[in-house]
Amino acid sequence: MPAQRPLKAAVIGLGVGAHQAHALAAHADVELVWLCDLDNQKLAALGSELPLISRISTR
């Protein structure tokens, strides 16, 4: 049986989503690939904690 690929996930909105992003990033079967938020400061702060994740602001 072939190995399963990790589930790719994105978090949109980094209010409560910041906690979700940390949980997803720590999960072995999940690949967190994107973070998105309107607030560039929240995006930069969480991006520095999770540096290998792509980031985008919708502004």
C-alpha cells in the first residue's frame, strides 16, 4: 500500500486561526502551506514563528 501524503491546509484569519495554525503545523499528517490575514502585523508575527509557511495578505 502506498504511503499517504499529508493533508495540505491553509489558515485564513489569524485571530483564533493562529492557534489552529500552530496545531496544524505540529500535526504529523498535515502540511500547513498558507497563512492569510488582512492584518500584516499578525501575518508577520505568526510567519516568524512558522517561517517555512507561505503568507499572503489580502490588502
